[in-house]
Amino acid sequence: MDEQEDDLGREHLAFASGMTMEEVVRSTVRASGDAMMAQVRREAMAARLRVRGHGGTITAMDRMWMRQAIDLAGRCPPSDGAFSVGAVLVDASGQKLACGYSREDDPHVHAEESALGKLNPADARLTGSALYTTLEPCSQRKSRPVTCTEHILRTQISRVIIAWREPSLLVADCVGVETLRADGVIVDELPDWADAAHAVNAHLLGLPQSDKT
Ligand SMILES: [Zn+2]
């Protein structure tokens, strides 16, 4: 109700500022879409906080899933302009739900997006689930409007485990980890897997490349 009143207030102000009817309608639709997404994020955050997994404790299972994510990163079609990343999504009982990798089925899809795209965001199995990804989820991207961080925040994933943070190379400052933590997602880092995650991106990072083809 309050949001509707806000919209009416915004509409009134918009007319007063000389916007056309079409501009007012477009901005009101955008505002109500934003309000709906904010509500989805609020509900997901509340659910995450109710079902918080462990944080800061790295288990043998964590390492096993990260190894699978690293293997998936090795399957990415090569690119000179985007990282190769692997992602595995695991439910609260330790069952694998989905996995994905960069450019898996189209040239722009990211690993986390590909894994999440295989499930309905409202799937109950996502509650308390964990996402293992070899690289920090993006917080800005050129190819699509919705970032992987935002995709994660629209679900009830409670924990994200990464091997390395995105360097200031393709985007100036990735704040995926900070944004996820601010919304109640536990983020754990496995820095001892960073070298393995770097290996498939050696050509982008200016690192010596392996002889393997
Ligand atoms: Zn991404």
C-alpha cells in the first residue's frame, strides 16, 4: 500500500516536472519492477538468515566441490575477453543441484548464471544451499543487465565459496563478496585453490601458460 502511494506521489511529481504520459508510465513500471525485486531480495535475505550455514569452517566436502568447480572451469570455450569459471550448486544436505561454466551454452553466459539457470529461483532446495565458484561472482558486467551477484541474491542460497577474487582487469572494482555479505550470504574463500583457478585464465592474467592444449 505504501509503495502504491509512493508511486502515485512519484507520478504527480513527474507530471509537475513536465514528463510526457509515456515517460511517466515507463518510469512507474520501472519503479514497481524495482520494488518487486527489492521485495524478492528482502524475503530471500530473511530466509537466508533463518537457515544460516556454517561460515569460516572449511570441510573436506568444500574442497571436493571446489575441485569439481575447477574441473568445470577447464571446460570453458576459450575467450580473450572473459574469465573461465566453473560453478557447482549444492543443497543443504550435500546433494549436487546443478553446475555450470562460462560460455557453456551461449557466448555470454557466466558459470554461476548457467548453474542457477537450470533451476527455478524459487526452488525449495535452494534454501540453505551453497554455491562453489572458482571466481568471485561479478557485480558489474557488460554483456547482460543482471549480474551473478544479483542472481544469487534473488535466491535463498546461504553460502558462497570462492577460490579467488576478481582482479581489477576486466572491470575496475568487483564488489561481489562485499555485496553478498551485506545481504546476509556467508562468503568463504579457499585461497589455496587460487592457483588452480588462475591456470585456465593465464593468458588474461599475463601468467606463463601451460604447454597443454
Ligand atoms: Zn557473473
